[in-house]
Amino acid sequence: MLAAGRANTPFELSRVMSYDSGSMTRLLDRLEKKGFLLRTRSDADRRMVKLELTPQGQDAARQLPGIGAAVLNEQLRGFSAADLATLIDLLGRFIANGIDAGSNAGCGLCAEADPSDAELDDSSPENGKH
């Protein structure tokens, strides 16, 4: 996100990655300690913290897409084109359900609907068919 210019402050990074501020602070602390990024105060507004990748962080950012692709390819080993298409479709539906549910998606505590009203597909794990 930093390397792509999608965020350059902890707040922006938290928002883009859907992290709470406490988790983001801990992550940034670890990355800074390992030498991947620097936190500096903005000259224009001393309250604002700017994030900048170090040369080591830039190098890691260049390597990550290839590493991610290799891991994904390994995990998908043996999948047919049809299997992959089904996986993509199911994951798309899974993501859309979370987006459609709004900010309470996935917490299970804030759902207004009665879970017994949920429509289950015959092949769902809840029906014992996998």
C-alpha cells in the first residue's frame, strides 16, 4: 500500500487495510523495528505522521508480488480451470455478502436478522453436505 502510493499515513493505511488503529500501530512498530519503514512528522502539520519505506522496505515491496504469486500457485496446485472458476465465483459471493452486510459484517453480534431465517444451500456445511 505504501509502495503503491495508496496510503502514506497510519490513518490512511488503517482505512485501506481495514485495520483498527491499535493493530496498525503494533504492525508499524514491528515494521519500523525491522527497518522496513520510517515514521516522520509532517513539516506542514506536526500532528500528522508520515510513513515512508526504507530502501529495505522498498526491496521487500518489489519482491512481495512474486512471493505471493508463488504461494498462491502452490496452494492451487492440482486445481482444474473449472475448480479455479468455482473458487473465484464462491469467493466473490463471499466478499459481496460481507460488503452487502455493511460494517457489521462477520461479527455475528450485531446481526438484526434471526439466523434461523437464513436460507441454506443444500451443499452448505451447515446441512452436513460438503
